Amino acid sequence: MPKFYTKVDQEKCIACGLCQIKAPQIYDYTEDGLAYNLIDQNTGQMPLPDALISEFKLAYTACPTNAILRKSEPFNASPS
């Protein structure tokens, strides 16, 4: 199975709650109400566990602003 890396572009996030509803083991919210990736504190450096890929896909396709980003390799080290 291919590896998936994810993080949230918090500038696009509107805090609608869909990612956390669809993938509660992957996404949560900061004190400011913006979504982030729980797996690696939104750095996009750690691949998602295979068991969470289906959950991730549900959240990724549900995000109305395309704030959930994905790659097949790690993102740059700085969180966003």
C-alpha cells in the first residue's frame, strides 16, 4: 500500500469540523479552532498508519476548502 503523508493548510481551514468527524484519530483542533494532524503535530513528516487510510480518504474528500493536504513523501519540516 502506498504511503500517505498529510497536514492541514491552516490558512485554508474554516474549522467546519468535517475532518475531525470523518477521521478523529488523525485530526483535531488547536486552541484557535484550526484543524491539525495529530499523528505528527501537523508537520507531515510521519506516514499515516495503513489502518487509518480509509478514514483519511473520507476526511480528505469531505474538506470543503481543500485544506487537507496529502503527499506520497514527507512534507517540508516547517508546520503550517
